[in-house]
Amino acid sequence: MIKWGEIKDPVHGYVSISEAEKNIIDTTPVQRLRYIKQLACAYLTYPGADHSRYIHSVGVMHVAGRMAEQLVSEGWLDESEIQEVRLAALLHDVGHGPFSHVYEELLVKKRKLTHEDMSRKIVEESEVGDKLEELGYSKKDVALLCVGKHPKKRVLNAIIAGELSADIIDYLLRDSHFTGAGYSFDSGRIIESMCVLEDGRVGIKKGALSAVEGYFIVRYLMFKSIYFHRTVRAAAVMLLRAMELADGELGLTSFSTVDEFLDVDDAYVIRELSRLRSSLDPKLREAYELMRKIRKRELVKMAYESPPQISESPMIASLLTEEEARRGVLEGIAKKAGVSANDLFLDVSSAPSVPGYVRGEWEVPIVSERVERLSELSPVVRTLRGYMNVVRVYTYPPYRERVREAASEVFGIPPSARVTY
């Protein structure tokens, strides 16, 4: 790969780019990522967390390139594949909508589409695909590879979307940096220890076990203290409801073409929600009021939080997947608390504390004289094994105590701790 120029990145230093990458970076879909925050509303809790999907995408491209170079040096990949995987990594998040995963919750609910689905569509149906074809790449191949689903490129898929992917490595380091969390792990050691097994899986040499443990510890801590921080999620549930209430008016999920989807970014949503002040429709006025409160940082407060690891509760299990169950719970809490269901916000956070436990290949292979499972070697990973199943109920400050009591009755589970003021 011939260097065309470089981008100064606060996490990785100078990131070299090729002319092909420069051509893709300059397309509208990639430039649009500058105007979508990586962590949605987290900046209201962590003021430094206003970095964008754009710089994350550049970082993933850089890390993916380093991984590919390592595997080329040991003969597991061909040198020509480095550029392909870097381009795919650059495009892996091009399908994110405004405020990233907050909007994605709405998109999945209304259209059954994820940001990965949109990434594939954008690569194939926008100027990005035309540029790729001009550069000699198949837009269909890159569209599959950018979401880690190419049927014939298992190793490249793993680089972009595996358990130790370039995506996760970059967002953990980047989000920790910009939030000021200060967590870190030895990503260089992990990358230098990558290898390919006979069956095509990507593994890590046993000498890097401690670095892999550090990676999983940081992932757990980031989810616990940043991504699922109760105030971060307070802003998220308010924004999600505002977008859902105004979806019909603003057409946030009713796009019919890729170009229509690409017209919408964070600024669009803020501006259009803020224009609903004089609407005669109660739902639109509520959407406006939620946006106004978010902009003034008048956030709802957590009234109830279930203890973690309670997925064996039938009620909690139903809340993870059933919209009707969520509505029923909110209505039950509202009735007991004597408040309107519109004054309550239910947040069901479910994510794997160790990502390898929810993928078809189960765990990261650790390689020495034989291949071993990570959990067989690491008591740390065994401890973190499982999900963060936490249910939270938010409300406005005046209703907080009675909502807490009502939620405890409805769930039949005491809160994990008494709320503080």
C-alpha cells in the first residue's frame, strides 16, 4: 500500500492513508459521519465525549490494517488483502443514523433494520460503491466484508467483526480516552500475537493471555461505567422517546432511498425536534419538550434499578424481547405510583460482559502447543462470563420515591440500592 497522506488521530497518532482510502473518505456518506456522535448523549455526563463516528471509522481502518499486516507477515494473508480490509473497516459504521445506537433502537423497531443493514445498502447503492468499482473492488464484496459477513473471507471478517475485532479495540480505547475514563490495555501485544488456526479461525498466542484479559476487563468496565451509566442512559431514553413521538412528522425512519437516509444526522434531529414548539399535536409538543430538557440537561432520574444478573426472572426475560410486556410494566408501575405512564421511562440494558460468549464460535481460541478456550485458562474471564441484564425505571424528580416503591412491587424484586438524591 502506497502512502498518500496522513490523519492526526489523538488515539493512534498519525494514521497513514492511501489514495484509494482518500477517495472513499471524501465521499458524502463517510464525511457525514463527522456529524454523528460516537456516544450519542454521553457528552452530557462526560463533557469530552463529543467525538464522532468519522474518527472512530478512521481508527478502525488503522487497527484493521495493523492486524492484516501481522497476518501477512506470518503468511496467513496475502498482501493484496490489506487494502481491501482497510477499506471495509473504514466503511463498517457508514450506516449509522443520528445519535448512533439510540436511533438504531428506533430503526430496528420500525423497520427491522440495523446499522449494519444500512451500511451494506449504502456501500452498494451510493457513490461509495461507484468509487469502489472505479478502484477495482467489488462493492458487493466490500458491503459484506464491512459488516463481517463475507462467505469466503473468514479471517478478514474476524478482523472487522470478531471477538477481538479492530472495531472493538478502537472504540474501547477511543471512548475511554474521550470520556476521561483512563482505562487501557495492550492492544499492540494482542495484534502481534494474532494467528490463524487450521480451521480458519483467528486465535491469539498464549503469551498474550494477560493482554487479552486486560481487554475483557476494560470492556466490562466501559460497559459498566460509561455505556450503561445511569445518567448516560437517562438522556438516551428521553431522546429515543422524542424521536419515536416525532417519527411520523419528521420521517426519521420512513426513508425510501439511501440518499434520504443520508440527509439525516444529529443536527437535523436537534433542529427539527426544536421546531415543534408550536405544534397543536400533543405528541409533537411532548417530543419538543423532551428535546428542550435534554438541551438544558434537565434529565429524568433513575427511580429503580434491578439487581444485575436476574435474567432467570420470567418478567425480566420478557422485557428483553417483548414490546407488549414493556408497555404492561410501565402501565402497572404508573397505576401503583399514581402518575401518567408518559412520565415513566423503561430502560432494559442487555449486553454480554464478554462478547465471545454470544457468538457462534463461542470464545477466543488461545494457541500454544494446543488450542484452548479462553475461559479454561482465565479465571478473570470466567468471573465476567454472562450478561449485564439490568432494568431501570426513570421518571421526573417529583415522582421518584413513589415510582421506586411501585416498581419494587411490580417487579417483586427490591432495587439493587436505594436511590440517592
